[in-house]
Amino acid sequence: MADRANSLFDPLQLPCGATIRNRIAKSAMSDSLGDGTGHPTEAQARLYERWAEGGVGVSIIGEVQGSPDFAEKPGNLVLDRHADLDRFRDLARRGGVEATHIWPQLGHAGALAHPPTSTPKGPSALDLPALKAAALGRDEIAALPEQFARTARRARDAGFSGVQIHAAHGFLLSQFLSPLFNRRADDYGGPVENRMRLLLEVIDAVRPALGPDMPIAVKLNASDHLKGGLSEDDALAVVAALDATGIDLIDISGGTYFPGAQPASEGAGKGPYFLDFARRARQVTEKPLMATGGFKTLSQACDAVSDRTVDLVGLARGLALCPDLPALWRRGEQTEPAFPRFDNPPEGGVTAWYTMRLTAIGEDRATLDPGPLDTAIDLYEARDRDRTRIWQSHFTSP
């Protein structure tokens, strides 16, 4: 175990030349800690500071929007021309202590945009009982690469050390990749070569916006876990295309947040979820790989890195339970964190519980336990309602 553990704490040099101090990443989570005006809060800055002090190599901030028009939650950050960059600089500085990389995940929720604060739009129109969205026009699609590039430039100016482009979990770029949600008849729809066009255009715009030395990661589904959605074979075709781009890391995940979709963990068995796909991806790309989902023990993380299945392991809920887990693992302690079990949780309930735990960490509370699941859900939903009101007032004011 000692030799395998050592590999987990070896530095990783990315193609752009940047070095991550170890192989543990704090994966993007929607922490919902923005203040409702698109700005970071003190609790959010403290949360990322805690993770940096706890030993992660890189932290990725979930769903940082380039505009307020297609946010996933009213607690998302918005890095647009109206943003107070000093508040983002504070988040970047504190989340980057101890030589930790901190990257905003550049997001656009598309058809999954929060209806109370937006008018959802995706590659194709949707009219489902729990989800309605209009189709983006050609001019709107054409504007997207430069929108992502502008957000990336603002991230650089705010002091973040890299960015991640979000093309997973059913958000906009993932929607374009999925034949289930992309029914377009133009050159953005049909075969996977067309469905990946927008993602490649975004990357082509973001790289020159950042210059050659700043890391760019892409988060990609191995599968949508939906009948008729993105398949593993099509996802591998995307990976192969990404190999020819200027990105530095492919973060492999899976599943979507479309209403009623099964969680990525359902039917995945024990252990990390996407390592078999990562092994296939190794055959078609030389880009560094990361896998996010299902890592629960030190042994699992060590094995995945020491056998070169992946170069980075993405942790999410483990770091919500124990923000200094990497430091403990380095000392050989708390090798298997105690994950809570919930009986028959409602859709979104477990996410609410973990989100409220992140709030407790960021507020330096003496106890991190959000309490019973029902209590956590109530607190989470009440906060969303409050921040929705703030969002509507702030972003619709003249």
C-alpha cells in the first residue's frame, strides 16, 4: 500500500506545463453557495480554503456561468461583465493556498436552466411533463464559443489557475452530444461528428483566450445512462477528437440531471464507476485522464492511479464528509470514510443533504451534520427560494 499511496501523491505535469501537486481532485459540485447576485460568499471562500488546506491538488468550482440567463441554480456564480472581480479574486486566492489549483467549471445549463430565473433552451425543443425547453437558434449557437472564451478570460483575470469546460451531466454541451436531446437536422445534429462540433468550437475559442500555459479540462460523460442517449462508443469518439485539441485533462463522469434519470451510481456496482471506460479511453488519447464517481477508499484511489488507469481521481462526497481527507490519506488515516445511508430518499434529497454539509464546512460550524434528510431538504429548498428572489431582483433591475 505504501508504494501505491506514494503514487497518489506524486505531482502531475499537464501538457500546458502546469503542475498539480498530487493526484487528488475536488470534483465540481453545485455547492449553491453563491449569494444570489452571482458572487461568492464568505462561506464559499472558506469552503475552498478548507479543501486547499486539507491537501487536494485541484479544486473545481461547480457551474460558474458566463451570464445569468441559463444558470442551473440561483446559488451559481456568474462571471460576466458586471461581476465584481475583487470578490472572485478573494475566492481564487483562498482556494489556491498551499499551491492548490482552483478552476471554475464553465457552465451553461441549457434545457436544464432553472425555470424561475431563466427560459430554458437546448439544442432541440422539449415538451415533457417535467421539462420544457425551446430550441436555440443558429445565431445563439454561433455566439456560444466566444461567450465561453470571455468567461475564461475573466477567470484568468480573477486569478484562477485554470478552467474546466462542462460537457457532462445533461447540461448544454452534454445535450448537444446526446442524440436523445439533440434532434437537430443541421451541422450540429445527426452523427456524433456533428454533435461534438459545438464542444470543439468552444475549446478552439477558449484556448487562445487563456494562452498556452493555463490548464483547460473538459468534463465528459462516459454514458448518459439513458436509453437513446450518449453511448460509450460515441463518447470514445469524442475523446479521440479531444486528443487533437489544446486541452490538458479529460474528466470522465456519467449520468444526467434530467428529471427521472437514474443516478450514475445506480447499477454501477461497488467501487469507482468509470474505470472501464477510462481504460478504453487510454487507447484513443494521450491526454491525462481523471475519473469522477464512486471513489470511497484510499485503496481504490491508489489502485486507479498506480496502474495508470487514470492520472487523477475526482472526489466529491468524500470531501464533503471530510475536507482534509487527502492529508489524512497521506498519513494512512481514515482510509475508508463512513458514508451515510439514506432509506428511499426523494429525488434530489441526497444532493440537498450533502450541499447543506458543505455549507456547514464553509461556516466553520462545530458540528457538520445537517441533521435528518427531511430537515436538510427543507433548509436547502428554503435557501433556493430566497436566492431565487434575490436573483430575480438583481438581474432584472435596470
